[in-house]
Amino acid sequence: MVMSIFLTGATGYIGSAVLRQLRLQGRDVTALVRSPEKAAKIEALGATAVIGDITDTELVTEQAIASDGVIHLAAPGDDSSRDADDAFVTAVFAGLEGSDKRYVHTGGIWVWGSNSDITEDSPRNAPAIVAWREEIEKRVLGAQGVSTTLIAPAVVFGHGAGIAALFTGDHDGDATPAVKLIGDGSQHWTTVHVDDLAELYILAFDLGESGSTYIGASGENPTVHEIGEAAAFGQGLDSRVEAQTVEETYARLGEPFADALLLDQQARGSAARIDLGWEPNGPSILDELRTGSYAVKN
């Protein structure tokens, strides 16, 4: 019997990688999308598209009931994120409770704040931009009659997109071209390639125990200065970087987003390796910026 997975965020950065891997494995996927154009992209990959929104509670509940489990990756990414996520979880649980079907929910690394060795049991110290997550995640992990797992991705990169793209751009108008850092660049970022992360979501769906949390981190924890130097090299700028003050970073990126990017975070992602057999083997963020999908191709 083929298992049917209800997937949200399937045309997004992480979700599209999850969808690709699910389809490569021959999985039956129904994806929630917001337009006919996005539906066409989903169907071209052999998945079934349902047009709607994550806040359409009746539709979400209906699809959860029809599925063998749910992987949730969609997020508005704005001030409506908390209410949208809360409504989605309520609707999914209305369809899944009492079934012991699998539900994989998306969190994020920033909720732990600055920490040189983050594990799933580390105390939380979330910046304002993600402080809303904790209440919803407690609901998810404490659910009855649903087998739940929370995935907390590190800084995700790969395929020329994600936060790493902040270090690339057009420098033609600069008198002395250089890659702008985020702050002075001394902070570490814990990172993961998007394709490795997609594999983790599928392993968590298949093997995760109910109430489990897994940090999706490859174990590569470079400083932002090192990331900037790699990006400069990849753009032919001889590793030239330009540190910024906190105030300059706020002005460029906005204070809430900047506060998250200024966190000093390191993680190993060991639990996922031990419990699920996850083996991240994609390129490091430094290699990807130097010579991979972000580099200028001459």
C-alpha cells in the first residue's frame, strides 16, 4: 500500500526539496498550494495539488483525514505567522487526533538564542522574531493520538538561495567592492544544506518517535566573517569583506531579522544521526559559496 503524505510549503525553498526527494522515492504526495500556477509545478513532478491556504481550516482538516500523515513547512514569514501556524495545527489535529498518524512540524534554530553547543534539551532564549513558536511547539509535542515530531532547521543553504544569498549581489556600482557582513562577523552560524535537511524530514516522518525534536544541523558552524570571505572569493572579490555595526545591520535588514542573524550559534545535530541514521553529506556552506551555486561563473 502506497502511503499518502499531505505536504505544505511544497513550492517553497525547503518544501520543494522535500517534495523532490519524496517523489524520487515514489511517495504519493498531496501538496497544498495557493495558485493554479503553483499547482502546475507540483503536478509536473507527479504530485497532486490542492489549491488553498494553510488557514483554510476545513480544507486542512479534510486533507489531514484523507492522508496517512502530514509534513508542514509553509509559513507566511510575516506578522501573521503565529496565527497562521496556530490555526493550521488546530485544523490538522482535528483530522489526525486519535489516529496515531504522523505529523512533522517545522520550527527553527533561532529559538535557542546564542549558545555554543545547542542540543534539543538546551534552554530557549528566542529573539522576538520567533518567540511565538514556543507555545505552538508545546502543543505539537504534547498532542494525544497523533505521532508528532518537530524539526528545527539550522541556517539553510544550497542551490543559490536561502539566507546565504544575502552575501551575494551586484557590486558593480561600488568604488571598492566588498561583501557586507552581518555585524562584525564574529558570530557563528550553524548550517545545513537544503537537500540534507529534506532527507531529515523524510526520516523523521518515517522513524521519529512521538514527541521527538530534532535539530537539523550538519555540524558545520563557521563564523559570519568566514562565510563572507567565502562569498567574496566566489564573486572574484579576493575575499574582501566589510564589517558593519549593529546599527548599520539594523538599517539594512530590519531589527527583528538582524537580531536573529546576530545570534552566535553552534550545533552538531547529533540526535538525528543517532536516532534516525541521518547522514548529511552535502557541501559545506563555505565550499558552496566559494565554488558552488552562489559563485560567479565566468
